[in-house]
Amino acid sequence: MKIIYWSQTGNTEKMASLIKEGIESEGKKAELVQVSEVSLEDVKNEEILILGCPSSGAEELEEIDMEPFVQSLEGNINGKKVALFGSWGWGNGEWMLEWESRMKSYGAELISEGLTVQEYPEGEDEEKCIDFGKRIAK
Ligand SMILES: Cc1cc2nc3c(=O)[nH]c(=O)nc-3n(C[C@H](O)[C@H](O)[C@H](O)COP(=O)(O)O)c2cc1C
């Protein structure tokens, strides 16, 4: 499985590596891939799309790499299982709600609610990320 993410200061990247840990604890393989390194073609055959991006702009996806990638999914992920995650700072998680409904409007099946963590995942939040990975792997 590919965990495709964008992260500026490492918080979402840390979530990605904990999710990887969770997936691998269930005996599956996971690889971390920066969104700038992938195109739609690379993910078409993935059974599950695992995407991470922090709240950026004003409750938006990061605009240079993640936003165009997500846009490219429109019309190409009907029925695909998707898991979303990301870190936020001071908002109310609105970016995730919008991201979820956008993926649903593209026909994706969200395997759970998007996983959100404030800033760097520590303590309980670390466990949440690992559990999220386990759920994805099952
Ligand atoms: C330019 C910029 C815009 C941001 N906009 C928001 C926002 O709208 N809402 C929010 O909750 N946090 C916002 N944040 C905070 C980040 O989402 C937060 O620091 C997050 O942990 C960064 O994740 P990263 O380390 O993976 O880059 C913003 C941060 C930056 C640098």
C-alpha cells in the first residue's frame, strides 16, 4: 500500500509513518510516498488510496502539489476505497470535512472518518494513528 502525503513541518509525515507502523503490524506492506512523486497512473491500481495533507491556506489542501493531485482523481476513483488523514493547527477541522465530501462526490468509499491530529501526534494521538493503520490493513 502507498501512503501518499504532503507535509511541510513533519506533523502529517509523522502521522504517515505511524499509520505505516499500524498497517505493517497487521502483516501488510506500506510505503511512504510524497505526493509530488506520484501521478494518477501510479495509483490507479491501488486497492486503497491513503492520502495525508495538513490544513493549509484557509482550511484548504496544500495548493501546489496536493490540490492538483486530488483534482486529478475526479472521474477516476469511482468505488475506490479511500482513507484520509492530516494535521491541523488552530482551525476546527473544516478542511477535512470538505475533503471527505469532495472524495465522496468523486464516488470514493471512505473506509472511516478522516483522521485528524492537532500539530504533532503524541500520546493518545500516536495510538490513534497506529489504530487507523490497522483498520486500513484489515
Ligand atoms: C500557510 C499555513 C496555513 C495554515 N492554515 C491552517 C488552517 O487554515 N487551519 C488550521 O487548523 N491550521 C492551519 N495551519 C496549521 C497547520 O495545519 C499545522 O501546523 C499542521 O500541523 C502542519 O502540518 P505539517 O507539519 O504536516 O506541515 C496552517 C499552516 C500554514 C503554514
